[in-house]
Amino acid sequence: MPLYIRDDEVDALATKLQRETNASSKTEAVRTALLHELERNRARKPLRERIAVLQTHAAAALGPFDPDFDMKAFMDEMWED
């Protein structure tokens, strides 16, 4: 869906940003500005919350947890001569 800028001030800001960042177009300047703003907004979340999201993704990628898994037996078996 296209984005139409109907506000002259916003259009002028986009043009100014395009010039200052040497963006190839106003669209590229706006895209970069929006991406930076999203990243800045994400960084406002407390570190604990950001880490929790990463831990959830890592746990899902590793698969189900086996409470009966014996790490010592596993390591002993790996290092056995």
C-alpha cells in the first residue's frame, strides 16, 4: 500500500533528510528514518524483556527440554577413550 505525504512540512522534512543522508529518493530516506525509529523504540524495552524474547526463540530452536537428560553421562561417553 503506498504512502502519500499530504503535509507540506513532512514533505519538506523528507526532502531535507534525503539531501543530508544522500538517499537516492525520498522514499529511501523515509524508509531509513522509519527503520531507525523502530530500532530506537525497541531499544527502550528493558534488557530483561529483550533477553527473554531471545531466550524463548533459542529454546524453540533447540527443541523440547528433556528433564531426564544426564549431562554427566553424556559428557563421559563423549570423552571415553
